[in-house]
Amino acid sequence: MVTSPFEALTGSATDGERPLRIALLTYKGNPFCGGQGVYVRHLSRELAKLGHSVEVIGAQPYPVLDTGATLTELPSLDLYRSPDPFRTPKRDEYRDWIDALEVATMWTGGFPEPLTFSLRARRHLRARAGEFDVIHDNQTLGYGLLGDLGAPLVTTIHHPITVDRKLDLAAAKDRKKRASVRRWYAFTRMQGRVARRLPSVLTVSGSSRQEIAEHLGVRDDRIHVVHIGADTDLWSPDPSVAEVPGRIVTTSSADVPLKGLVHLVEALAKLRTEQPDAHLVVVGKRAESGPVARAIEKYDLQGSVRFVKGITDAELVDLVRSAQVACVPSLYEGFSLPAAEAMATGTPLVATTGGAIPEVAGPDGETCLAVPPGDAGALAAALGRMLGDAGLRARLGTAGRERVLARFTWAKAAEGTAAHYRAAIARAAAARTR
């Protein structure tokens, strides 16, 4: 465990007020798979640049942090780790009743980590009461975070996981699979109950704000939008990186219906009948079975779809720069970091209109080409139009980067988040006075 007691903070933050001591909680922090780890990494760095002290408290997979923030490891039993997911721990691994609860929930088909992390975090924070000015939870929404934690609580909900549940149920083929999906997502009932009791919820888009109010029943006046963004120094154009003819790049988890990868594979099959050099590079893990694997085999695309994972940030950026088109085929997104990051490199974007994607990608024909979610034919037509028109690619690529620079940067996200921290602290002080 890496911990450092906070030194006495002196001077002022960049907003002219006292620097804050921030505890940033994340029950899952992998920065290479999923938006939560990316959020924690970049937000913690930019908050530190503003003059605040940031301690990230997280479980496996632990987040990778940049200079400025410290990491305190709050380990779980890591039941879903690679290469032995859904493992049964050895007897000497059990430390307390929370560990027993974690294993029992997994054994019965549930997902325990939001609840068990919240219970460990509660115990940890109460033992350190007075060390933090504000506690920021990154979508754990567990029962352990209710009540007095020693500092005001602010929570980010990227989007309600009930949306994922709905899409996974729709994709389930039989009654047994649907029952398994319902059991896995049982934790969403807890998250809804907790969310409704929170005084301050941050979210990343207007679309997510509406979904949180509708799906979780959170009062609208408690939900505040703070857009996230791209690291525009890293994700930037570089003319020295050669464009690969026909290359389409996407970031996707192959087995997650919400990401819409199967529709992109079907679109590629249609596209290659007219543009045979078209090919797809997927940043993510290849699934050996499931809808995407079956579609690749059905359309004989084994040589035209490549999966990459475990690459460095610099390699990922160069991969996107090398593409003639970046694509976000998702059925729904609470924000879409891949869209913002691709646009920041100047790579032209084809994206669906699922969820908050239009908030990020902008108007069709101005900063991207937009298509309805789940429509492989429309996706193929837009990709073909983009690949066949160099002038269109240049115009949309330039406009896309300008949009990101104006609206979606991590520096702006940190400034907006810090303002809500101060508002939460002020509310808590007023409540104590009353």
C-alpha cells in the first residue's frame, strides 16, 4: 500500500481559495479498459495541477496515476483477475466478513465489488476522519458510503448501469441467460437506492443527467453536468504518422452488446464489396466466441479485422492517427471518450447517435458523420463516404479537433469538479450550523 499523510497545505489553489484535501474513490481503476480508470487518472492529475492534494483510494485493477496524485491500495480478493477469473480464494486469503460476502455473492452469480469496496472504504475513511475536506466517489454507489464518512461526499455517475442491464437482457438468447443477467446486475438496485439519498451527483453529459433522473429517481436539482474530455497534448495531430488506406479504428469490448461492435463488423462486410481495402482495427480483447466472433466468421473477415490490446498510450495515439476513419458504433454511451480522443487527433469520426455521443461528436456533416445506432447499412454508407472523400476527411478532422479544444478538456473538467467540491463543503458547513 502506498500512502502518504498530507503535508500542511499552504498558499492558494489556482481559483484563489484554500487548496483542498481530496479522497477520490474508485472500485475499479484499469486505465486501459473502460472509462472509470481513464477518468480517475486524468481528473486526479488535473486537480493536482490546480493546487489540490489528491489521494486516490482504489481496488484492483489499481489505477495508473500521473505525477501529482498518490495511490492508496484498498485490496479486494480480486476475483475477476486474469488469467483466472471467478476463482475461489484459498483459505488463508480471507481476512474478514467482507471477504466472505464477496466470495458468496460471486458464487451465487452476483457482482459484489461495488458493495464490498464501499464497506472497506467506509472503514478506511472513518479511521482517517479529519484528513480530507471532501470525498469523491467514482460510481461505486454502495451502501457503505451512506452516513457520516468524516467529510462531505460527491459522487460521479457516468451513466446508470441499468442501461447496460437493459441492453444485455435484450441480447440474451434464452430464459437461463436472462436469469443470469438479472442476477449479475442485482447490484443496480443498491445503486439506485444509494443514488436517491446523495446530496450531490456529478455526471458527464446532459443525456446521462436525464437517464439518472429517469432510471435512478435522483432529483434533477441534485444532478450537475461536468463534461470530461481528452488529453489534448497527447491526443493531437501528427502529420509524420502515415495514413493507412482503408483503415478504420474503434475501441470496443467485443462481448458487450452496448458497444455495437457486431454492427460495425456487419457494416465492414457490406463496405468491402465496394472498397476491398477497408479493414478494421479494434482496440480491445478478441472474443473467441459470441456474436462478434460469429459475425467475423460468417462474413469471412478473419484477415480484415484485427484486435490489439496492451499497447502504450503513445502507440494507441499513433494507431488512431494512422486511421482514415475512427468509428464509435455504440448503441449507447454516457459520454464517449474514444470519440473525443479520436477527434482531438484530427482523425475524422463516424459515430452513432446513441446516448450522449451527439453531445460529444457534434452535428452530422459539421464535425462528424452521424448514423442511427444498430443500423449496419447506415454505418457502411457513412464509412464508405468518408473513405472515398479526402476533402471531407480533412474538413471534419479539423472541425472535430476544434470542437474538443473548445469544450472537452481535462483541465476544464477539473475546474468544474473542484467548484462542486466547494459547493458540497459549503452545504455541509451550513447544515452543521443549522
